Amino acid sequence: MDSTELFGYLAMTFLVVSFLPTQVRKVRMINLIACALFIVYGVLLGFKWPLIISNAVVCIIQIYHLFFRKQKN
């Protein structure tokens, strides 16, 4: 297994695991890691833009919700 394929498997694993926790913050954090890995994977595959752009958008959304959105009481 080469390093490119390894990033793909890591990204896939984090994506699946991100749906297991019941706490939204944990889901978002794990999903953020998965999306970041998918971005790296897209770059390593030779700049596969649909993969890179879609996951970058999801990363931005997760970062917004994790760090910038005011928490509801």
C-alpha cells in the first residue's frame, strides 16, 4: 500500500467513525479530520478538484460551527 492509498483509507475510516458519537461537537471534530485527509488524498491523486473542493467546503463549515458560531444555551 502506498502513502496515497493510505490517506484514502484513513480519510474513509475517519468519515465513517465521525457518525458514531452522539455528541455533535465530537462528530464535527472527527468529520473535520476526515475532510482534511480527503483534501490531502485529492492532492496526492493529482489534484482531483471535485474531491478537494467539496471537502474544503465541509471543512470550512465544520470550523465555523466548532470555533466561531455562538453556542446555544
